[in-house]
Amino acid sequence: MNIANLLKIALKALNNNKLRCFLTMLGIIIGVASVITMLAIGQGSKDSIKAQISEMGSNMIMIHPGNMQRGGVRQSADDMQTLKVEDYEALGELDGVAAVSPSVNTGGQLVNGNNNYPSTIYGITPDYLDIRKLKVKDGTIFSDHDIHTAAKVCVLGKTVVDNLFPNGEDPVGRVVRFGSIPLTVIGVLEPKGTNTMGMDQDDVVLAPYTTVMKRILAIDYIQGIFASAVDEDHTDETIDEITATLRMRHKLKDDADDDFDIRSQQELSEMMNSTSDMMTVLLACIAGISLLVGGIGIMNIMYVSVTERTREIGLRMSIGARGIDILSQFLIEAVIISVTGGVIGIIVGVVASWLVTMIAHWPVSIQMYSVGLSFVVCTVTGIFFGWYPAQKASNLDPIEALRYE
């Protein structure tokens, strides 16, 4: 018996039990749709994290005083004063460093007339904007001359502007107070929104680091250094170069711990991606259980079908049908059920992913490999779970089958 005839017989048999056939498909449909949707949500989250980290500066390197690897032991004040302005200047001469900026910051109250707002002022250099992917929307950034003279100037983020100038006034050229220090606003940053940690990146005030050090904090050390590697692929090499330079400058012995701590955005990216991948795999495994249940459903229904059609099988075999023909017939039925359910499941999964984006506003990215994999899994499921009932049907004795009531 050729494949075309077997296909017709299988389709006719399935058509005689439409509702049962659909209910059998339902497990496959739900399983495939769940796998595609879950993988799309997981990949969308991963892509969103990558994009946000890239906006923060994917090759950014952060250097902080003190060693943060000492088992959570509280650091003394002396340990937190190990970075000096000279260290920042030395790092700026390294070949692997594209940009570098010192960082000092403190929280306080900003005042403009009757409006006030608590925020954080960061003492930096203009290179900080390149490192953090920040841009000035209105006005300008402070100059090297402003840094040299510790000028009382600042650049505001959008959140600060909205709170200090609620009536929409142009803040550029206006004077605001940070504590008791008057600062002239010379620029406004482009809005960036919240980052991956949920922090408002627009709630910031930037000023020359010398202004914050001398006029506000009255300190002679810096609280951190921000740098960026020439490119992302050489970040690890640049970290090694920075480490060697700082150890040499701080005159640390070979067996001594670093008195500084270095972190990069790559570490954050890898950590977030690892967490995202783990959650995606977990969700896919949970969704995959539906596929397993759907496969068992196919096996169960095909087993019932073999039992119901025992006399039909005996009649076919008595007029010349071979065991391989019976086996192929029932196997084709199982594959049709699983593949059709898989195709419907793919459509449902794509629609569900689209609805997640539209309703929940979650980032979603449908992966073609998940669609292809789902289709292959459906075919394999049909063959795997349909094989035993089909094998049982092909091994029936024609005489015993004809006597079956």
C-alpha cells in the first residue's frame, strides 16, 4: 500500500473523531505555545538588559577604594581613602583606556526659590559623559578651566529640572543652591529614564570634581574612578593594566591584597545574562512538561483507537495488508495529530507573545530556533508516542482480530 493511500485512510479515520482528535491536539498546542512564548519572553528580557547596559556604557570600568573581597568586613575610613587624583591622572596615560574620570559624590538638598529637591551631586570631568553615554541637551558641559578653578557650575538631569523648575522655565543660566553653595546651571542632560536596577538615571547633578572635593566635601581624595576600555573585547586586558598601575602606585607587595576594587559592566552583563538564561530554561522546562503530557495523550488516544478498530485491522490484514502497512497507518495518524497541533501551537505562541507585548508591555523577542525546534519536537513526539500503539496494531493476529467484539 502506498503512502498516498495510507494518508487518505489516516485522514478519514481522524475525520470520523474530530472532537477527540482536537482534544488530543490540545496538549501539544498548549505545550508548543508555552515553549515559544516563554523563550520569547526570556530572550526579550535578555536583549532588553543588553540594550540598557550598553546605554550605560558596555565597556565601562568602575574602580572603588578599599577591597570589597574581604568577606563583608566593614572597611575603615583609611581603607576608603586609597584613591588619589594622581591615580586618575596616571590611568589617563594608559593605552587601553579610552576615557577616564574621577568621581566624588554626596547627597543633599537642592533649592531654587520655593522649590527644593533631594538629589546627589557627582563631581566628575567631561570624560564621564562619554563613559556613561550621557549627552547635554541644552547648554554645555563645564570646561577644563572650570575644573582648574573649582568653578561653582553644574549640569542638571531632567528629574532635577522638573522638580526645581516645575513651571517649565529654562534652567540654563539660573542659580540653584546645593546646601549653602550657589551653583550656576550651565547645561541640562538628555533624559535616559531608569536603568536595569530601576534607578532613575535623570536624578543627577554633575559638577567639576574639584568643586565637590574642595567646596562641598572638603576632602583631598577621590571616592572612585570611572574609565572605559578602548573597546569591549579588550576590557579584561585594560582591567589587568589598571590593576598593575594602581598596585605599583600604591607600592603594594606581591602577596598583598589590592587596596581598591575593580568592576566592569561585562561582569554585570554576564551575571544578568546568566540569571536570565537560568530563568528562561526553567520556564521552558515547565512549558515542556505540557509537551510531555500532550505526547502521553497521543499515546493514550492511539491505544484506544487501536482497541476500537481491532476488527477493521483484522479485515485489512485478511485481504492482504501487511504489518508494515498497519504500522504506517497508525503512525501517520499520530504524526498528523502532533504536527497539526504543533503548527496551531506555533501560531498561538506567536499571537500570545504579541499580546504579552501589547498588554503587559514586556520586551519579547521570538526566536526562529524555538519555532523550528517546536516543530521538530512535535514530529518526534508523534513518532515516539505513536509507535507503541501502532506496533501493537501491526502485530495483531488477523483471525483473532476478526473475532474481536
